[in-house]
Amino acid sequence: MSVGRLEGPGGLTIVEALRDGRLFSPYFEPRDSWGAWEVFLEAAFALPMTAEELALFEKHTGRSSAPAAPAREVVVVAGRRSGKSRIASLLAVWQAAFRKWRLSPGEVGTFLCIAVDKRQAATVLNYCRALLEAPMLRGLVVGESAEAIELRNRVRIEVRAGSHRGVRGVTLIGACLDEAAFLRSEESAAPDVELYRALVPATATVPGALIAMISSPYSRRGLLYEKFKRHWARDDGDTLVWKGTSRELNPTLPERLVEEALEADESAARAEWLAEFRSDLEAFVSREAVEACTVPGRLELPPTLDATYRAFCDPSGGSADSFTCAVAHGQGGVAVLDAVRERRPPFSPDAVVAEYAELLRSYGVHAVRADRYAGAWVVEAFAQAGIHCEQSADPKSVLYGNLLPLLNGARCELLDHPKLAAQLLSLERRTARGGRDSIDHGPGGHDDVANAACGALLLASAQAVGEPWGARLSPTPTRRVIDGETREPYWPSATGFDADPLHDRDYDDLRAEFRRNGW
């Protein structure tokens, strides 16, 4: 029997359930606006189609013939506001409530919905709750929580924010990656791929299990794009790819809304509303380059007496982004990353500044450069902690561009820091209309750790002998003679503080002094 048909009296199909007033019809109104999605469901579960439906199927799949068997995987590339999350919840409820699964005593079957964040996960679960309130299904629910719905048939619908952890060991009757193109993780540079790799074995031995990827498109990389490229317009195989614009899948959407979006930003709008993968985005750096620069097992390096250290920070006010700081030094033409620190919100900015000031002094550093868009409070806060702070003249996009030759040429050493690697690999190069490139993280991503590390590495790789942005540790204080005047050493100890900051002194004096000391 087809997995798209209810195993029981009446032989109800998923499309008939969607149209049935006692089941799901009230939740999919107006009825005539869901015609394209009904054809998608018929294709996914190998249900019969009319000639008109077959023509629609060919348009949205690129295929020339209807499927002869239900799909094990469905990949939906659709525009925004097209009803993707409602269809995801329908698939979850159908698999959980309308199928009979062979479960061992005590075993629980799970349909897992994985969303970009907790908010989106809650939205999908709320849609599932609404569908299970249908008159014919009300008695099926025996328990609920913020993350799951327990059914009487020993099946549960569970939602999670994107993570592959906890998937192994679970009996999956199906899974859905909601907005798969936008999954982000601080633990992995490719969370979509890792999730998929965890899901496939968990469903492989469960006949009728379904993996769905439903998302608006983004860049031409990642799991969604690779699946689309490999299976679009392919009549063979058990992976169905369906592609549709927002208005093709949701005719109630005002056309003017799409037109205005295209006028404002055509590249973004073509992805969001016309379901086209963006051609103006590409990866900033390859995984191979990052891995070649990473020193396995190196978490942090202690200060040494023969290194000149540089520091860079990416401040935050403590409510949204992380406050990060990094220290690096140059060694034999290679920029070496020594330490990376991050404080995630919420936190007290002044307390973090004091903490980082101690870190910098431990490396003999009394001057730090900050992200260009950091507020003036950062300069004042570091000054109160005895550290001179100056904002970067270049935005982070320029810094990333300058770091790329170091990464590609293996002229820097990175710490074995998963979040740093993930953030570097999630950076995107975007070509604007004027032809100028910009480099930044994608939607929902972060680059606080990468920004601090990048700034420190670039400072460490600078060749200017007299640039006053570092410190060399000295076992004993060395008095300075400038213009015939003897002065106390600027770096009295690794943790000392000199009230005479470098930025108040003449640059030529500094240059002469640094040369005399061999710095």
C-alpha cells in the first residue's frame, strides 16, 4: 500500500486528508490557493495525477514522467510566504498520525522537525498542534511539551533548533529540515551536511520513513544547493526536487510586494521570492585552506620572551553579539594566533574590558585595536583599564580580504578552535551592483571570533618596524634614552602598566627607540 494512503478503512490519501473538512481543510484556506502544493504531495507519495496536474508537476520538477514509487527524500526550493512551514507540519502529522509503524515493545517512533532557531521550531510545532486539533484526531494526543507532542500510537513529533546532536539512537519515521539553506551552528561549518549525515542512517532501516528539506534558496553551496543540482529534472532515483516561486505556490500573495522587492534589491529578491539560488555570493575561503593553517590540538599559546604581540578586539554592548579579543605574533614570516577569547551575552561590558586588559598585559600588550564600528565607549573603557585602544581604519570586510592571502598561502597559524573555523568558513564574498566585493557572514550568522582573530593576525604580519601596536616581553626592565633623557621602561613587566601610553609620544621617537632595541 502507498505510504501516501491511510492504512485503515477508507484508504484516505494525504491529499484527500488535506481537502477533508473533518481533518485539515480548515487549516488550508482558501482551498484553490493550495493547488500546486497538492500536486507536490501527489508526486511525493506517488499518487495518481490528472493531465493538468502532470503538466504542473513537470513545470515544478523538470521531470518528464510521474514517480512510480513514493520518494524517500523530498527537496523543496520555494519562495518566502509560500506555505513551506505548513506543508512541513502536514508531512509531520501525516507520518506520525496516519501510518502504522512496526515498533518494538517500549520503542517510540519520532518525526523530527529541525528549524533554524527555537522561534521557528516553535512555529512548526504550533502548526502541528493545530492540525492535531482536527475533530478526527483530538483523542490521539496524550502529552505535550515545548519541544514535542506525544501521540497514543507511541509516536512523537519533536522539534529542535538546528543541531545534529541527539539524532543517533533515535527511531526516526521521518525528519524535516525547515529552511535548510539557513541552518547555522557555532560548532560546525556545515551543520546542514552533518544533520543530513546523521538522519540518513536513522531512517535507512525504517520502511516508509521520509526526509524532507524545505527552504527558500540562498547561495550556490551547501546541502540544499547540492541536492538541487544533483536531482533536479532527474526521472530516476527516490529523491524528488520541487521548485516554485512564492506566487506560484501561494497565489494570494500580492504581486506588487514581489515587484517592490525586486526594485529594492534584485539579487536578494530573486532568491527570496523567485526561488533562485544567488549568483552574487561565493565562499570566502576554502575548507582546505583553513585546515592547512590550523595546528591540531593547539588551544592557546603562552607568552614567551622573544615574541612581539599584537591584539585586536570586536567589542559588544552585551545584549546581542559576543565581545571577542585575540592576540597574535609574527614568527619567521608567519602570523601566529596565540589566544582567542569570547564572552557571549549577557555580560557587563566594563567587566569584560577589565578581563581582557589582564589578558593583554599578560602578553605584554598595552595597546589594542578595535573593530571600526565599535562605539567610543570602548576606547574610554580600555583607557580606564590601562590599555590604549584605537579603532581600526578599515571595516572588517577589508580586513577579511587582506587575510585571505595569508590563509591561502599558509602564512598564518590558527588555533584548533571549532567556532573560529566555522565562522571563517561561513563568510561570504558578495559582489555589489557597482562591482565592489564585500565579505561578511550570512543571514543569522556571526563572525565575532573570526573578526578578532583576523585583526590580530594582520597586525602580527605587518612589516612596519616602528608600528606601535605590540609589545616584546623582557625579563628585566630596560631604561630608555630619548633625546638625551633617561626614561623608565614602557614595558616594566608582563603584567605591568605604564601611565605613559605610546599614543602620546612622537612617532619618530618611537621608531628610533624600537630600532635601537632591535624591535
